[in-house]
Amino acid sequence: MKKCILILLDGLGDRSFAQFGNLTPLQAAYTPHLDRLAEIGCSGLFHAAVLGQALPSENAHFAMFGYDLSDFPGRGVLEALGAGIALTEQDVAVLARFVTLEEKDGILFLEKDQPPATAAEAEALAKFVSEYESGGIRISFTRSQGLYGILTLRGEVDRHVTDTAPFVDGRALAALKPWKGFEKDAKTQNTVRALHSYLLWLWDSLRDHPVNVSRRKEGKPCLNGMVTQRAGQRKKIVPFYEKWGFRGLSLASGIVYHGLAAFVGMESQKVRDTDDPGKDLAQRLDMASNLLNEYDFIHVHTKTPDEAAHTKNPESKKRVIESLDRGIGEAIAPLLENPDVLLIITADHSTPSTGPLVHSGEPVPMTFCGEGVRRDTVRHFDEISAAAGALGCVRGPELMHLILNQTDRAKLRGIMDTPDDQPYWPGHYEAFRL
């Protein structure tokens, strides 16, 4: 059976900029290897949900792996699983980070969202706030990196609470509220009360912590509060192997992707980012090539285009794209020469390199390469050229069906070799016995 390698250039899509002659960073970049893949493959556009809808990476990936977004557990859960935190379906996981707050007329404002801090300072604060209890709800904080971490709430709790993080310096923190429709839910009310109590305790306690006493003396902003977002709760879903028939592996550096793999039932191997994105990607492609005997579907991920876009510098994103193209050129040949490999290169979402948006809702380019794949007339891998490709505009879970089809695993509708109507063939059926 054929195998699939999905190369995911996170946040690759962008908007056009006058400095590039009204081209996107991808259009403006020198990408001979990506363009070669477009030339020998079949291209199109991809959006994980609804055109114009801005998705975070975790939601987009969840849809790309063929799951309905209504089953998404919340990013807090994915980061908790990626950090090795054991969660039951009753626990709530919330993303949290230390920030600089100020009080005006009884309201807390975000003074600085990402104040610089040493690892020692972050670790000392994390240890201080690691355990708390209110109204029978136990709250623990686990630091993931820098000033970021995960709050785990245990007890009679529920995930349907709003975020407090405003993201923009100078804005007031948002009040904790139940989601609409959960105002009278007892567990949601418990969660709001306990989390509110915890955040107030932090505000009252952190100002006199030795870390902040020292920072004030040095003229640095205090790390005197915390903001929260993206509460989540585990739920049951069909594991990736059962749902699609592929033995899946993710090669990624971020804990959210390790957690996503754990949640959907894929394996993951942690890889390290350096200051050379292209070299990192080449090494991951080499790893993928060497693991094809063990896995049928390998997700090869790099976060660097997204990170470059978040600096709001289009030139920086262009340079990262060119580095990734060089890395692809170094490692792609064995995969292209393997007749049993379907190679897909795309992104999860667009990330604008200027402006106020975190992510934006434009579709991203996608190219399929492999034996038997139709070849269209597209000659460049970018957001505009790909629109003329034969794939058209692929949405969400359609991607996994296209992968089944191109790897000769698509089941003819109506065939039932297993009690559960799976989309792949042959199914994991029980043998007929005499």
C-alpha cells in the first residue's frame, strides 16, 4: 500500500505587500524546489474550515486529520497532553501565562503581555503558584516554557468558560463568564468562581514575591498576574488508525502538536528547532524517509513561517520561506523517487505579516506529488498560482479522503467488510472461520 508524507509549513499563507510589488512573501521568495513540486504535481487551495475564517493551528490540524471541529477538546487539553500531564475527562486544562498588570479604578489592565524574564524568575514564580484550592476545586500550574504554562482544574468543573487574556497591551482583562447556554450549569459556575479566586490570589500575592521585589529595584516591570485562555476538556474520539486506516506519526517541535498526536492516537517524535529552518526541515524529511516501513502517514511540521509572520516583518517571513525551500531541495529526492510515496505540501492557515490579526482566513496553497497523480499546468507554488490547479479548493476533512483515494485505499461506497462503515479499504475485518 502507498504511504503519505504531509509536509506542513505552518502559517505559510499571507497577504500582498507593496514592498514586494503587491506580492505575498511566498510569491516574492525564491523557491525553485517548491515550484518544481508544483510543476510535477497537482495543485489547489486549502482551507480547514470556512473561507475567511481564521483558525489557530491546532483547530486547523484537527480538521486536516479528518475530525469534525465540534469534537475539538480545546487547546488547553492538547498542551497538557504534550507536556505529559495526565488528564481525565473530568479535568479542565487552561492555558495561562504570567504578565504585567496594572489596576485602574478597580479594573485590571494588561500593561505588558510578554515582559522579558529569566528562566530562574519564571521557575520561581511557577513554583510559588503551583497549587491552590477554592470551593473544593484544586488548581495546579505546570510551566511549559518561559512564562507560559497550563492550569489543571480538578473537581466538579467544566470547560465552558471565557478567556481573560486581551492580547493587546493597554486593554482591560476580560471577566470570567460561562459560555452562552451554560450560565446555570453548576460545574461551569464552579469553574468560574475557582479560576476567578485563583487569579485574584495571584494579583494579591505576586506583588511582594522576591522576584518582583528584585525586578522593581532594577526598574523592570513586575510579573504580577496571570491571564488565561482556551480552556479544554478531554473527550472520546475515534483514534486515527481506526478512523482512516493509517499508522500515523507526527514529527514536530511544539508541545501542542505532541498533544494533538496523543489525543488523536498518532505517535509523535519530538524534534528540535535551531536557527536554520531549512536544515531542520531537511533532517525531518530524512527521518520521515527512514520511517516509512513503520508508518503509513507521516506529518512533517515546521512552525517557522508562522513565527516569522508574528514578528510583523514580511521580509523575515520571505527569508524563512527561502530557507525552507533550500531544505526541501536537500532532502526531497528520495521521497520523489519512491513510487509508493504520496507527497503533499501545504499549510494549515494564513498568518499575515502586518496588521492586528493573529491569523487570517485566506486559503493556502497545496500540491500533491506522486505516481499516478494528475499533473496540471501550475508551475509555481504560491497562493495565486495554486488557485488555477486541478485540485480546486479543498476543505477540511476532504483532505483525508483525497489522501485515501490517491494512496489506493478509498473504499467503494456500499462495501461493508467491517461492521463500522469506515472510508478505507480493506478494513480491519475479522477473518471468516470454519
